[in-house]
Amino acid sequence: MLLSVTVVLSLLSCVCGENPAVQVVLTNKGLQYGKHAAADWIQERLSTITFPDITGSVHIVFGDVDYTLTGITIVKCDLPEPSVEFLQNPPGFKTTISDLSIAITGGWRTHFGLINDGGTFDMAIFNVDVTSVVQLGKEADGHLSVSSISCDAQVGDVDIEFHGGASFIFQPFVEHFKGRIRDEIQKRLCPGVEENIESFENLLHVMNVSVDVNEVLSLALPLTDIPIIGASSMNVGLKGEFYNIKAPVEPPFEAQPFTMPDKPSYMLSVGMSDFTLNSASYAYFSAKLLQLLINDSMIPAISPVHLNTTSLGKFIPKLAEMYPDMLMSVLVYAQEAPKFSIQPDAVNVTIKAVAKASVILPNGTQIPVFTINVDSKFSSELWIDDGKLKGSVKMDNLTLTLASSEVGTFKCCSFPDLFFSVTEKLGEGFLVLGTKHAQLVNSVLKKEKVGTFRRTHNALVFE
Ligand SMILES: *[C@@H]1O[C@H](CO)[C@@H](O)[C@H](O)[C@H]1NC(C)=O
Ligand SMILES: *[C@@H]1O[C@H](CO)[C@@H](O)[C@H](O)[C@H]1NC(C)=O
Ligand SMILES: *[C@@H]1O[C@H](CO)[C@@H](O)[C@H](O)[C@H]1NC(C)=O
Ligand SMILES: *[C@@H]1O[C@H](CO)[C@@H](O)[C@H](O)[C@H]1NC(C)=O
Ligand SMILES: *[C@@H]1O[C@H](CO)[C@@H](O)[C@H](O)[C@H]1NC(C)=O
Ligand SMILES: *[C@@H]1O[C@H](CO)[C@@H](O)[C@H](O)[C@H]1NC(C)=O
């Protein structure tokens, strides 16, 4: 019985999967841009590649000649623009390089009977075609995986010129054995390609799918599923959940599905649902970090209202009566995790907090005097300017209700000027997706209404 329940449960968890809270869409336009950059990078790297020695033996009129080609280096390589295309099933890429020509140089050694000889050579390799198909997948722990599923390499022709030693003796026989050399080269191309794919896979394997954002939060970004490739774009779904580093717990809500807008004119889009923001909020809340003890020294000197019984006694006469001229403190804490909701025109935040006010007696003892529930709503506008995410925050509603009082009832909304509507620019903003190697060109920030979850489960889309 238990076994069958477990099996059903594990099947359920497989079938349902989990919705990604972050989606990255790479369009064909982005793929072509990436290919161009990669081709430049490969072209640069080619000059530094070292090749293993090629050894073999050829039969010429006099007998077998053992040869070794050493110190092979590329002197010139004109890498033609490769072609890269998405493959849908299985998801992956097909890369083709056609008509590649390479000029290489190196040393030769031959061993023919008792005669050892050597010198240098120049070789030209023409019409090299390489086609590689790579499959994308997901490892159990959410890593992206890449594997080579097919590779085909053809070398059209080679030309070799030997210099030095007794090269004049066997130069005439080049025609006879250059086919062998061409085969040797051809044989080595695909293993070389596969080795590179494997070392990229190893690199992916050791990469962390979770990054520490600050001393409190880590952001988990494992894949939620294998990448989905459509006709002209690839969609990668990531978990996008913030955890408290010290005590990671799952929040009591789940990521809802959202669809990314179809924008073939953009190269790369990153969409984030409000789940990501709410998981960060929950992580702070569950770590009891959303609380603040306010005392009078934190109130600006020019404020007309101060945190003392004389000042607040103007609104709560009994307070001044019972505790004449004493300082006060207020502990403000979140009653529940602040809730973010991404709307088409704004990001709205609802904060339910409690403010507990105490009087500080001359001997330091704190006496609680009243508790107020503080319900507030904020809305913020976000935009990208100069590659930085910027925003403004506006307080839309503040509702104060007296929850309990030791100093008689009073109308708590009659604190004039204590709270006011603010529109605050989020300072300098912060850099979006800018790294040493990649820079967003013409980033546009959009809040997109999506699918059937139009009302509550929307997404921020960075394109
Ligand atoms: C992965 O994370 C661990 C610990 O969080 C860290 O020690 C390691 O350097 C990270 N690896 C990479 C490749 O960032
Ligand atoms: C007010 O709080 C700040 C920061 O917690 C503290 O440094 C300061 O001593 C406090 N002032 C009083 C008067 O308690
Ligand atoms: C209380 O605040 C008022 C200003 O509102 C100030 O004039 C007064 O000195 C303060 N009293 C104490 C005890 O800090
Ligand atoms: C979000 O805030 C805006 C601006 O105050 C408001 O117009 C809108 O109704 C709010 N939406 C929700 C769902 O609370
Ligand atoms: C502080 O003073 C109050 C009232 O005078 C008294 O009840 C309380 O016990 C005192 N606390 C300490 C720690 O002395
Ligand atoms: C503020 O929110 C409360 C409920 O939370 C509502 O009754 C009140 O009408 C709102 N005030 C404004 C100005 O929107």
C-alpha cells in the first residue's frame, strides 16, 4: 500500500513538474548573433591551438617509409561564417562549417630502413566541411547538459611541400600518400570537436545552479525542464526561487505558469514572474529580517512630530498624562511576507505590518502602550536606462487601525504629516545582465500581461 502511494506520488511529481519562474528565450536572431561572436572567438583561438603529432607509414616504390609530422601549427585559417540552426527534436543545434581552408606548417621526420631524415613542411588543407549536431538536456540536479549526437567531417584535398633533408627524393611521391594524410586529418576532426563539446559539458557540470546574492539570499536557477525549441526560438525554463541561505524553506505558494511574448526581433528575452519576488520576500520574512526598531534618534530633527510622549500626547492626551515627557520606541514588523504582484502598468506591493509603540521609562524599562496595524500598498514603475534597471516607488494607500491600547482609544489616522505619499527614485539603479563578455543592446523592460493568469500571475519581461 505504502509502496503504491509512494509510486503514485512520485509519478504525480514527475507529471506536474514545476513551473519556471524565470524564462529565457533565445531567438534565431540571437543565435545568429551568438554564432558570429563565437566564430570570431574561434578564429582568434585557432592560432594558439597545438596539434598532436601525426605518424604513419607509406609505401613508395623503394619500400615502406615511416613518417612523423610534428609541431603542427596553423599559420593561416580563414574561417568561413558557420551556419547554426535550432533542432526541435531532440532539442539541440546543428552547426555546419563549409569550405574551410587551412595553411599549416611543421616539421617532418622519416625513417626508411637505416636512413633517418627530417626537415620542415608546409601544408594546405582545402574544402574542409564539418557538421556537428549537439543535443541539449537537463541533468537530475537541474544542470544544462550538452552532448554530441553526430559529427561528420570531410577534407577535400591537401597539398604538401617538404623542405630540407632528402625531401627532393620523396616530394615526387607526395601524390601517392597525401590521400593517407588527408584521411589522418579527417579522422581526427570529429574526435576533436567531440572533445571540445565534452569539456564544455564538464564546465557546465561544475557550474553552480544556485548563486548567493547577498549574505541572506541565494537564488536557485536549476532548469525546470529540458530546453524547449520551437521553429525559431529556444525557451529555457529556470526555477528562479530565492532561499534563505541559513534556513532554506519552501514558501506556502507556487510559481504559476506564464507565457513569454513572441518577439523574433529581439535576440534574448528574460521573463520573471512575481513568484521570484515573492520568494525573496518570504525568505526575508521567514528569517525574521523584516523588522525594525525605531527610536527618536532615527527621526529627522526637523520633523514636527517626535517619538516622545509630549509630542504624541497632542494626539493621545492620556499618553502624556500617564508618562509625562518620556522617550518612546516603535517596533515595526511584517505580519506576513510582503506580496508582490506584477501588473501591466506597475509592480504592486502589499505590506501588512504591525507597529508596537512603547514608552521608555527613565530607568530604561519599556512599557508597551499601543499597537497599530499598518496596511500599505505601494506601486512602482520600472524601466531600463543606460543599461541599468531603474524605478520609482509610490505609496498608494496607508491604512492604520488601532489594534490595542493601554492609553485609551484614539483615532490613529489623525497623525498628520507623520506618513505621507512618497515617490522615491530607486537611486542609481543597478546593472542589468551586464558582464565583461556580454552587454545588452537596446534593452527594453516590459511588463507583459500573460495568458489565462492575466489578473494575478504576470511577468516582468526583460528583452
Ligand atoms: C559553487 O558554490 C560553492 C559553494 O557555494 C563554491 O565553493 C564554488 O566555488 C562554486 N563554484 C563555482 C564554479 O562558482
Ligand atoms: C536608536 O537606535 C540606534 C540604532 O539601533 C542606536 O544606535 C541608538 O543608540 C538608539 N538611540 C536611543 C536613544 O536609544
Ligand atoms: C519631544 O519632542 C518635541 C518636539 O516634538 C521636543 O520639543 C521635545 O524636547 C521632546 N522631548 C523629549 C523628552 O525628547
Ligand atoms: C496596482 O497599482 C496601481 C497604481 O496604484 C493601481 O492602479 C492598480 O489597480 C493596482 N493593481 C492591483 C491589482 O492592485
Ligand atoms: C523601572 O521603574 C518602574 C517604575 O518606576 C519599575 O516598576 C521597574 O521595576 C523599574 N525597573 C527596573 C529594571 O529598575
Ligand atoms: C485603502 O485600502 C483600504 C482597505 O485596505 C480601503 O478601504 C480604502 O478605501 C483605501 N483607500 C484608498 C484611498 O484607496
